[in-house]
Amino acid sequence: MDKYRKLKQLGYSDFFDINRIKLGANADQVVRVTAEHKGVYEVIGEHGESRATVTGKRMLTATNRDDFPAVGDWVITKDTTDNTKVIVDILPRKTTLHKKYGGKDTSQLIVANIDTALIVESIDRDYNLNRFERYLVLAREGGVNPVIILNKSDLSSKDEIEKNIEDIQERFGKVDVVATSTIDESGLNELTQYIETGKTYCFLGSSGVGKSSIINKLLHSNLIATGLIGDKTGRGRHTTRSRQMYFTQTGGIIIDNPGSREVGLADSKSGVEEVFSDIEIITRSCKFANCKHNDEPGCAIQDALISGIIDASRYENYQKMQKETNHYQLSDYEKRLKNKKFGKYVKKVKTDIEKYKSK
């Protein structure tokens, strides 16, 4: 019998086991984070479910959100006297999903160790190729495979759905697209085929697109509360308040994620380059290496836009995302520069104090 059968059912693999061995931890110390509630984590492992908190040392030494556990993380724990656990370490992450919130110049870890991001938009009011593109960048940046879900397909004709799928595949290339409806349950069997045993899936999308309703169908239950679209605002209500891991009857692992109206990017340079690889390649054909792609002579981008090789709307979205990632990188550099200067200042003050004491 497989020694780690239970852990593998929870998504454990050789990648994590190799790193566990490097940390010198026993397999029975390894658990996976399934939810977080203001610093208290729900975890599951070989011996079932329990709650855990991080050590005081980790709290004091943490420099950003990535230093704390996230839903999907594999962590090393120790038992305490009150039947709870304390998290002493986090195993290296295989994949991550980060997102920039509000006007902050920092990114936050959403979830960890995801195999596939299921990006949901509703055909009736939320369908937007630029938003899809942003989610694709987030997924590619974190090494996560994306699948697009067009939900509420019962509100559109078959021809309209086929046209949407055609537009998506024309713009994004080889990306799987599934049209679903929780009303007539169309597409749900196809979506179920994506949910493999021991693999982890995270639902992403705006509020009100039907993520929680789809998950309830996949779970064959009503575990997750769902809400209606607001009559006055036309916006979805946030029915999911926190990230939570669920397990399907066939062994799939699903994470429900709170909806958001904005998809902000931070440190996503490689993700942008991958999603827009065709545009990146064309820029290398410009006459001048420092071409701004405006009105410079020999600009390959302008030629591609005029000829229709590059879609104008897509190029505009590319420019916006480039500016966001460049702004983040500049802000991050300035922060590190300030920290370096502050460190030198502290060192100088300590030296001056020692000199003063020796007089």
C-alpha cells in the first residue's frame, strides 16, 4: 500500500516530498491548508482535519504576504498541548496565483499549488476579452494552466456561443473553452472531465458570474451560498467571502475564490510576455532597438497594426499591462533602494554609538 496515499489524494507529489526531505520533516508533519480565517488555518493531512496557527517567530520575521501560508500550501506542523497544530515551515510552492489589490503597488498571494485556473465569465453581462487576457497573464505568470468557462450559456443562442468561442480561440490561441449553464446543466459534464483525481483547481472571475453555483453542481451539494445580481447596480454580490478548498466525489480538489471587479497586475512581466508572445516577437523587427512604437520610422508594430496582423484593442490592452508591470517593478526597486539606504544608515549609527562609548 502506498505510504502517502492519503496525501497524494490531497494533491501531494514528488515535488513536495523532495522538499520535505530537504527540511528534515516527517511525512506525518505535512498537512495542506484548506482555508484561512484571520490568522487561523484549517488544515488536512494523513490524520484528518485540524486547525493551526503560525509561530510567533514567523510572524516577526515575515516581510510580506508570501511569507505566510495561503490556501493550497503544504506546510510542516507540530502538535501542541491543546490538540491544535502550529505551522513551523512552508514547503516551496510549485505554482502560485498573485494579484494586485486596489491602488497598492504590492501583489498578494491568492492561492498556491494550483494545477488549473478555471476563469469564469458570464455571457449575459460580463463577457470581455480584455479581462480574460488579464486572468491569463496571472495564470501564466504563476505557472498555472488556464481554462476559460463561459457561464450562463442558457441566456445565449448556440450561434452566439460558438462566435464567442471562435473569438476567444482566435485571440488567445490554444486555450480550452467550456460553455456552461447551471440552469439547464449544459457543459457541466464536459467541465467535470477536467477535474482529475488529486489535481487542484481554482475558480477565478468577477462577482456574480456563477462560480459558486458551478462548484455546487460539481460537488452535487449546496455547500456554498449563492446570490443574485443586484437590481440597481447590475453587479454581482460577493457570496464567497474567503477562499475555501472543497473535494469532489471523484477526488478532484476545488478552491472557490472571492470575486473581484478589477484584475490588477503587479510583478507579471513574464506572464505578459508569454500571453503576448506574438507582439513581443514583432517588436524585435523594429528598425531601432529603443522604438516606442508610435511614429518612428521602420516600426514593425505600426506596420502590423495597419495591416491587421495585430488587433488594435489587443495591442492597447498589452500596452496597459506593460505599464502596470513596469510601474510595479520601478516601485519595487525604489523600495529596495530605500531599504538599502536605511540599512546603511542604521549601520552607521551603530558604528557612531560604539565610537562614542569607547571615548
